Amino acid sequence: MSPESKPGWRQLARGAVIVEPGSAKQFKTGDWRTKKPILQESKCTNCLFCWIWCPEPAIMRGPKAVSFDYDHCKGCGICAVECPVHAITMVEEA
Amino acid sequence: MSIKKTQLVPMSGSEAIAKAAIQSNIDFISAYPITPQTIIVERLSDLVADGETKAKFVNVESEHSAMSACVGASLAGGRAFTATSSQGLALMHEVLYLASGLRCPIVMAVANRALSAPINIHGDHSDMMGSRDSGWIQLYVENGQEAYDWVLQAYRIAEDERVSLPFSVNMDGYVITHSVEPIALIDQDAISKFLPPRQALLKLDTEKPITIGTLTLPDFYTEFKRQQEEAMRNVPKAFAEVTRDFTQLSGRSYDRFLPYEIEDAKVAIVSLGSASGTVRWVARNLRKKGLPVGALKIALYRPFPHEEVGRMLEGLDVVIVLERAMSLGSHCGPLASDIVCSLYNRSEQPKVLDVIAGLGGRDLSPDSIEQIFRTGLGTTPSSTGLEMEFVGVRE
């Protein structure tokens, strides 16, 4: 969003209060990332260590393997370090 | 509302402040004792212990925590009160910005005192001037009665929907905090009608969750400061309405400033706080001798009444600013800085003489004020510009 398209001071809630719960979802932190986690699905045992460790949380659960929420993953790499079967690798962002 | 028969009670400024706070139907007090504010905290503790209020008193280990607790109570929708002075206010400094930025209508009494080093416990405006830009409404009272009246009025202005800002009631340490005066107390029922319980615009509520204290980055921070500036600009409107209602209640009237014989004066002293009464008294005596002097008390320091002050002062030959704080290394003290700013847009520019006097509780006696007036009268009327000088300093 360009600064001009953001709300002006008259529209904003007083004192920088956020009046709607759950608004953090709207804040896309994925563009902070310099390295991106990539999953090798065949290795994933769905143990969910990454899901527990992810501080965002940006690991999404699936029936057989996890996947990533790239809109919010900041690329910290904790998942890649913690994965016991080395199914996650960090690659440079394009 | 009819004015009830006035009950006069001998009280120190500190006792009057504590009484007014309790009569304001506060919900919450958190304060840490410091000279010369200690008696306010002692009296508040007494009144809580005696069951004269439903307010909760939270003991804390520092002023930083006292203000933090008040911010929490205010965000929960309560009416919060605190009092401090000097080093205590300095320790609160970072939390003062949270109170204003989070738009908490807290009222705080400040027993103005010099800042260390060298350590000094007496009256001086260095403490509040150090937090001048914290976004608080700042008002300086002249005596104990004003201190009492202003706590009551402060909540109405602070909590006004157009304002929603914290308010500091400043009173000179010792000269006001410890002087005993007859105080006209107002009947509790009348106060409760004038100042009903707080209706918070937005508060912590588990039924309606909100996020307070959010991070705002470069794309939003300026917008929230602009909101705060707008709130400050709305203060004069709320001030006029509240003081009008208060006059009906008490018979006493207040304005943001108090001019005295200024229309046809050639020399006037501008002052804050307790010295203002002495200045008017000396001005009256000099007027009797035919000297063209006047006075201007600034009551509301933030937001500063720039427009009105400029208009009142532009016709004078010499404006003397009585400064009880310094901005070391600057060309003048904080009050003179505002006065000169107020005069900048005016066609006529009087000479501004910034007089550093009354630091660290040094007495501003009628003799010393007369001497300052005579210095102004002896100044070449055609000269302009700004000069700063120390009065009564030993070489």
C-alpha cells in the first residue's frame, strides 16, 4: 500500500488502539524474509516439531505433511534447524 | 445549580489537593511520596483508610510504577489520580508519554520543585518544564484555592470526548503545598453533579477485546501525533465550558490567563504560579505611584494561549518574563520562548526581557519584583529584541 492509500488521522482509532480482535493476520510479515523454507514432502513425518517451534505461527498442518504460510513466515529458519529428519531447507529468496 | 453557602476550612495546598481528589469520585490512586508532595500522599492514604472514598490505593516502589499503574487503571475505565514532584516526575518521564499517547485522562498534581544536582527541595518549575513536551495539559495554580478548584475542573476537561488527555495541576513547592489558607470547599452532592462518574470512550473489556499499546511504524506514527495535537487544540473549547459550569457551582471564575492593568501599560511582567499574586500586588502599588505597569499570569501553559498572549502583549514597550526554570545554553528560558513565539506574528514587537529569578526556591519578594519592574521601566523604550538576565545572582 502506498502511504496515500492508508487511512488518515481522522479515520484512525484514537491512541493507536486496534478495535477488532485478530487483526495481526492482516499484517503480512512475509516480505521481511531473505531466506525461504522449502519442504521435501517425502521426508516429512508430520511430527509437528516445526509447528510447535514456529514463533509466528506460519506452519500449517496437513493430513500427511506440513506446509508454510508464506504471507507471514519471516524466514527465521528455526523450523529447518529443529526438523529431526532434515526435511526443511532454507533457500535464498528469488 | 445554585451556589451553596461557602464553608471555609484552613488547609495547606497539599491537603486541599487531596480533598479535591477524593471529592472527584476517583476510582484509583497510585503515588509515591517525595518532598514537597508527601503530604498529598499522606492525606490520600488517611482518607482511603478512613473509608471516605471507594478509591483503591496501590502502593508502589517508584514513580515510574505509580504512573504505570495509573495508566492501567485509566485504560480499564477508571478515574485515576497521582501526585509527584521533581526527581519523581523525572523518573515518570517515559510513562508520561504513554499516558498522553494512549489518551488516558489521568489527573496529576505536581508540587513543582528544582531538579538535582545540586540537590534542592524548593519551588522551581524545572521539573514540569523538563516534561513540557510530554503531551500533558499543564496548568499552573497561584494558591491553595486554585489547586483545590483545578483538580475538580481538570477531570472534566481531561475526560471531555474532544480532548481525552492527561492533565497536570502544577503548584509551587512549599509556597503553595505548605501554606495554610482558608479554602472554600464545595458540597459533595454539587461536585458529583458537576463531575459524574467517568464514562470511558474505550476501555479494557473481556467482552469486547481491543489491542492497546500497538506498534506504529513510520507509516502511522505521525498520524497519531496529529490526533494528539488536535486534542490539544480542542482544550480551549472544553476549558471555556467547564470553567463556566464551575463558576455557577462555586462563584469563582477562571480563564487560561489573567491580565492585570495591561491595556495601557508600558511594562508588564508575565509569570506562572504563586509569584503571580505578588506581581499583581506590586503592580497595583506602582500604579498608585503613576507608573505604567501591568501583569499577565499564564494559567494554562499547555496548550499555550499563543494568539491571546500575542494580542495582549504586542502594544507594550517591554515584556518581562519571570522565569523559574532554565534551558541552559539557549537564548532564553521555556516561558520566554513561548512568549517570543506568540509575538512573532504581531506587527509591533516589544522588547522581551527574560529574567531568571526564583530558582531553587529563592524568594520572589515584593521588593525583588519591584526591582524587576523598575529595570523594565529603565529600558530604552525603542529597543527591541530578546535579552536574558539573572536577577539577584551573586557575582
